[in-house]
Amino acid sequence: MLSDSREEFKDSAIIAVFDPDELSFELGVWLAGLDSFLKQGDRTFSDKNRSTEVAGDWSRECRLTRAALLSSSKLTFRLRKAVAGPLPSDGDKAAVGGYSTSELDEFALVLRDAIVLNESVLAEAKNLNFADWRAWSSILSSKLEASPVFHKLIQGTRVAGEFFLPNKLKKLVTEASIPFADGVDLQVILPQFGTILGTLGIIGKMLRNDEPLKPSLIIFSRVYELTHDLIVHMDNRLSRYPNEEAAMFDSLDGASYTASLELKKVFSQELTGLVSIRPVPSVFARVETAYELLSDSFRQILAGFARVVDPKVMPSEVFPNFQTKLEQSLSLRKYLWKSLQAVKAAEQAADKKHLDDVTRELREFLDRTISFLFHKDREVFERFTEEIFATGDKKDIVPILHRFGAYIETLLAQVNMRTVLAIHPFDPNAD
């Protein structure tokens, strides 16, 4: 209890209390991501296969492993404090997670040695070639693999997958009368999607807290591996499915296709070459887009599975934030369309009336809906508007309007591809 005295409250230390389950999951995600990254190098994100680049510079990948090790060390320290704190315990075992303080102390030493070695590798070599990177990866993998806590934490992320599923979906699967085989499929597949959503949630927290984002590639490596394995599982199940007319078959088929498409889009476009990009806004924009695309598509997939159980259920009932995103996307599409019409009209006749219409529509868009765009699109849109507002010569403004109109058309097409608008086709007359 805090004292009523203002001075005592002012001088009192604020003690952060961390949940052991959340800490162990986040720590397990970083370690699992590190394991995936060490196996893959940056091949998941590179625009070419660098495994054959013996003379290439791999120091960037080495710095990413250092960032992951430092995050893991911080989380291990917090988990150790939570385990040793005033929680119910059984001997040396924590009531939550089953980790002992001695186990965590030993693992903290493993991480400390790995960090010191990582620092030495970076300090002694200005450029790391592939042989150096492979040697370092092998050493780090061996150190981690030798720790029982490492395997326990990674396994814990898989077990915790059901925790990240919406309660509405879990209730539907538990209470609805569905064929036994469908129930088994859902019990196997849904927790895996839950683990992926929970893993992406850590990246979302990094975005919200304005943390350095390049280390998120470590976690994206884990997302890639989990999603790829899940796609393989669903494809194998589809190949043995007895009835191709069943609703579950269609849902599995759609889930596999959507996941494959989004995985390719994110890892072949948004995250390609990110390890080499230096400007912070560019890194933020790409990570934000990758996170949003994957999160939205996987939630849409889960909503599809919910409709298999109950065809009447709406996506917004499973994920309440769907309704907010739907309303934002509809508003964004509406004002983009209005801006496009004003820009096209001004391009054809760059008189004062049409230019004033463009200015009015753009200012309304900036005030109302620009925050609904991804960061990378927001920047480009703002640059175009600044250029239009600053240009007074009619001869100069027409080419700008032409380029801007082409950009808005592309942007409008991308907005129409959002998963929340899948059942809301664009009608210019209605909007």
C-alpha cells in the first residue's frame, strides 16, 4: 500500500511486476527466432542467395544475433526475478512455467558467454565473410542446443498458442456440434495460428514502443518457419481429405492459399534486403507493412474457420477490431476516390476552381483519413500534397497532378486488396 503522504509517494521506488507466462513466451520467441535465423542466415530476407558469397560482409547478421542475445538476456533476468518473487512455489520450482531459479541462472551464464563471444567476433573482424558467419552460427547453435532451458522455452511457445486465440473462436469449437475429424483438424491447426499471432504480437509491441526494428527480423524468421510448416501440414491434410465439397476442405484450401500468398508477398517484397537498409523511416515502414499484412490475413483465416463451425458468425464477432479496421478502410477508400476525381479534373483543366477543389479534397484527406494508411504510403502522399500546395504555376502543376493521379490509382488498388474489404466490393456510386 502507498502512503497518503505526497512526499513519500514522490520518493518511493516504482517496482515493475512482470507476468512469468508473458516473459517466458517472449523469451521463447526470441530464442526460437534466433534458432531459425541461425539456420537460415538472412536467406529468408535477401534478394539473392548469399550462402555462396564467401567474401561477402556478414557483420550485419552478426549484429542481429547480438541484439537477440541481449534481448534474451534481459528477459531471462526478468523471468528469474519473477520466479524468485512472492509467487506460490513448490521447492525451487516456480508455480508458473516450471522453471527453477538455478536453471535460469545457468541459462543466464550461457547467454552471457554467447554475448561476450559475439562482441569479440564483431570487434576482431571489420568484415565477416560467409565462413566466419557459418563458424559463429555453429558455435552459437551448439551452445544454445546444449541447454535444457532453451528447448523448454521454445516448446512453451507452441503450448501457449491457444492462449492467443480469441475466446469466441475457442467457445465455438468447444460447444458446437461438428464432425469428429473437423474437430481434430481445428484442435491441431488453430493453436499453431495462435502461436504465430502471439509471435507477431511481439513485433507489434516493438512498433508501438518505437524500439529498434531490425532485430525484428529474428522474430520474422520464426514466423516464416512456423507458417511454412503449417502450410505443409494443411496441404498434406488436403491431399488426404475424403470430401472436397466439405466446408472444412474449402476453409483449409483457402487458408493454405492465403497464407502462402501473404508469406511470399511479405518475405519476397517488404522484408527483402531489409538487413542492409539504413534509413530508420524505411525500416519502420517495411516492418509495419509486413506486420499488418500477416496479422490481418491470419485473423481473416481464423474468422474463416469460425464460419465453418457457425456460418452465421461475423469476423467482427471473432475479432472486434475488425469492425474498426473495416470502417477505416471504407472511409480511406471513399476519400481516396474523391481525391482522385478532383486530381483528374484539375489535370484536364488546371483553372482556379479545379485547383481549389484539389486543395480542399487533399486537406480533408489529410485531416480525416491519412492516419489509416501505412507509414510508407503516408510519407509519399504527404510529399505529393506539399509539392502541389507549393506549386503556383499551372504549367508546372499539371505533370505533378498526372503523377499523383497515377499514384492514387495504385494506392486505391492496394487498399481494395485489404482482407477486411474482401466482401465489400468497390462501388464508386455508393462511395
